[in-house]
Amino acid sequence: DGTVDIPWIGRQDVRGLEPQVLAKKVREQLTEKQFLREPTVIVNVKEVNSKRVTVGGAISKAGDVPFTPGLTLLRLVSSAGGFTPLANRDNVLVTRATSGGERKTVSFSVEDISEGRAPDVPLQAGDNVYVYERSF
């Protein structure tokens, strides 16, 4: 939810703060409240939970996937357990927010990507991926 609980100073809003800025803020509060005179505070980020990619449709494990640098469409499909037997691998939609705040959707053929006929698609945090089912 963008907050952390820190002993002696309580819940802190950390949304948008870099680790070194948060460390300085905690150090100042510990000193100001006279808990410690010259505290050393180190902040390590274990995981960024707010950066995610959502995948749905004809995929084995639909849901949110943590975004990691270098995540591509093929890697996302793999980490989501692959396609279901009814998946249309030639119609996979990626929806992304543009810099103007609008959403843009583009269709990709994962079949072409996996067979080397098209380049893999780099994903961004906040992307939504939807896999259609084949029509018979």
C-alpha cells in the first residue's frame, strides 16, 4: 500500500521515495525523537511489488506477474505456464498506457515470435496482455 512500519517512528509513506531518501528521512526522525544520536540507516529494496504485468485469457496461470527488467512477451507467456490448448497464438494483445495517458492496444503473433519470424516484444510495467481463444 506504499507504506512501511518502522520501529520507534511508526508507519511511513514511502511511495516514490528512493532508498537513500527514505534512509535520510528515518535517520532524521530517529534523531529528532531522540531515540538515537547518530543512527546509521540502510534501506535495501527486496522487491518492488507495484511494478507488475497482467496476463489473462487463454493462458494457464492468468493474473499479475512481477515486472523484471528484460521481461518480454515470450518470457511472460512462459512464466504464466504457457498457453491453454485453445489459445490463439497469432492474436495476443498487449495494451499499454502512452505518455499522453491514453491506452493503446497492439496485436502480436507469438507463433511468429517463437519461430523467429518476428522479434520478441519487450514489456513495460503496467502492460496488460490478453490471449484470445481460437475460433472453430
